[in-house]
Amino acid sequence: MSLPVDYVPVLIQVAVALGFSILALVGSAMLGSRVHGKVKDDTFECGIAYEGDARSPFSVKYFLTAILFVLFDIEIIFFYPYALNIRDFGVEGFLAVLTFISVFLLGFVYVVKKGALDWEK
């Protein structure tokens, strides 16, 4: 059972974090420049001048490739617990992982057949 006195270090850390945050916000508001103009209010990204409109259309292939990357990347995350417990799962676990792999392999074959990874189409 924990006592209220056990939370004192946590409360001190929270107080210091809040104090620093408030001090930084107030300090930047008081010390910051208040001069506005076309150059200062213009969009700025990494020192490169912007080109065009932010609402310019992107190819759907870009988003499809990104979604497929995330999908197949997450598949690898599900293999980690299996790799740690491979001996404990036995034959039943091995068959379950083969089923899992086959479903993703079928999905990958479907994606390739549909040409979703062909960038030049």
C-alpha cells in the first residue's frame, strides 16, 4: 500500500514541468517580436521557399504505397511474440502462424496482381 508521502517526488516533478512550461510561454510572449509583415507571416519550411498551393493533388499511388507499407510493416510486429515463444507454441502455434502468413501472402499477391506497387502506371 502506498502512502501519500510516496507521491511527493512525482508532484515535485509535475510542478517543475508545469512551472517551466508556463514560464517559457509567458517569456516568449513578453520578449517575442510583435512586428508583422508579408515576409514574416509567409509560410516557411526548412529554409526553402514554398511553391504552389498546399491543396495541390497528390497521386493516389503515393497514399496506397504508404498504407501498404504500414500494413506489411505491422505484420512483422506480430511475428515478434511468436519468435520469443516458438518452443512453447508447438505444432498448433506453428500452424497458426502459417495461416497468418498465408493470409498476408495472399493479400500481397493480390496487391501485386492489381499493380498497386507499379509506380509508373
